[in-house]
Amino acid sequence: MERKMINDETLELVTGGSIIFNGDCTTCGRKNNAEYKVLNFDAILEYVKANRSKMPEKQMMIHMLELGYITANN
């Protein structure tokens, strides 16, 4: 796969990392894409942009759960 430079506008196009979403971005997780129900996708994108270099993805998921951006998908 070709490597390309990204910026804030193209961050949504990035695939990779350990946080994965299902096709319509209604669920996400680290082990599979159905661990959590997405409640606020736009807030998740902003949170990841703001914190991607400050903390690991596992910690981001915990904080997004606390903030109400996602909820456990039981």
C-alpha cells in the first residue's frame, strides 16, 4: 500500500491503529469492531485528533467511555 502524508482534514481516511470501526461507524472496539456502540462519532474524531500523540489508544477508549462518546455494546 502506498504511503501518503495526512493532515487534519484527511485523518478520517486513515486505517490502522488498534481502534477499529464497523462499516457505518456505529460500533467500534480494540479487539473487534463490536465492543462499543458509538454515540458521538464526530466527538470521537475530535478526541482522537487532540490526543493521538498524548496517550495510548486503550486509554483513549477508557476516556471516551467516561465522556459518553461510546457505551458498552452488550
